[in-house]
Amino acid sequence: MQKIVSLVSGGMDSCTTMAKAAMDGNHIYPLFFNYGQKSAKMEVTAAQNYINELRKRSVNINTLQIVTISMPFLRVALTGTGNITKAADKDFHSMESKKIDWVPARNVIFLTIASSYCEIVKARCITIGAYKEDEMPPYPDSSREFFDSMEISLSRGIYGDKFEIRTPFLHNFKWDMITFSKANGLPVDVTWSCYESGEKHCGACRNCLDRKNAFEKVMAPDVTEYVV
């Protein structure tokens, strides 16, 4: 059994990644980051609900640790300082439009803090919920090349053995995670994908559309409540 710090946002990707690590017999230390994102409240609730469901399977999961990061210099849509892109927006599918919803260096920050938590719990492995669409531009901090370089940096910057960053679904699509979840009885329906802060998924942001498309792709029932 290996100790693993799992970055969990309450979304389908990170939750499924965490669940796979737990199902493989590892001892999981879940870590959530609140960096001022609009959907933080819904995300942390989803993360806790997912963890509660996993515990019913008698897997080894510690208490969810919540880290609040103050980054007042951020001027991005996800933190409330701009408008999140929606399907009706002009050039929604363009590269520049996608960059509006990207938080610069977020994974660099998350993985660095997670490595510090690893030192506390004596873990040398971190999981992060990257998947195939994330690996494509404009998300440079979600490629395997990036994770490999972070492994080297963390291994050199902290006492102990080599760090490992696991991305088991990096070469899979989001719908593959739904297939995996359904096949293994995982509570994918309790995850939260929306960038907005409402009680329901907005149904129009980039993440909501990806969620809808994923469920449609595998023809699985989607019980998510959307505004549109």
C-alpha cells in the first residue's frame, strides 16, 4: 500500500483519478484548493460527498484537507474578475477564447503545495485529474512533459526519494472516465463541473458542455441539473 496525495476539485476528472488510486489499494490523502474560484463552495461540497461515497467501499481515505490560497493579482474569469466564456459567445471554440478560462500556473502552484503536504504525511506520490482534452493547447500545465519536469523539480527540491505524479487518464477522454466510473460503481453523478456559482450547473460554460457531451457520448443517463 502506498500513500498518495490526491488533488481533488470535486470535478469528474480529479474525483475519478482519486477513486482509481484508492481502488488500487493505496492510502489516499485528498487535498482541495480554494483560490477564489466562483464555484469553490459547490466544488468542495462535491468533493466531500464523493469521498463519503468512496468510504462506503471501505477504502483508505483520510479527511479532506482544504487549502485556501490568496492570489489577489489573478484577473481571470474563474475568480469573478471577468466573464466566463459561454457557448453563445463569438469564437467560443477559438484558442484565445479557451485561454480566458485558464488560470495561469495553477498546476505549478497546486503540485508544489501538494509536495509540501506529502512531506507531512510521508507520501511520495501525487495524483492529478488531467485527461486528453487538457493535454491539448492552450493548457501547457496539463501535458505529460510538464508533469515529468515537475517530478524532476520536486524530487530535487525536497528531501527523500523521487516524487511521482500520476495521471492515469491523461490519454483518455472525459467520456472514458464515465465508462470507468459506471463499470466500477463510482459516484460520478455527485461531481461538480460548472465554472459558475449557482446551485445548479449553468449548462452553458465550457466545463458544462464537456460534461453533457461526455454523458451523451457513452449514452449514459445524465442526472445533472442544468439551468439550460
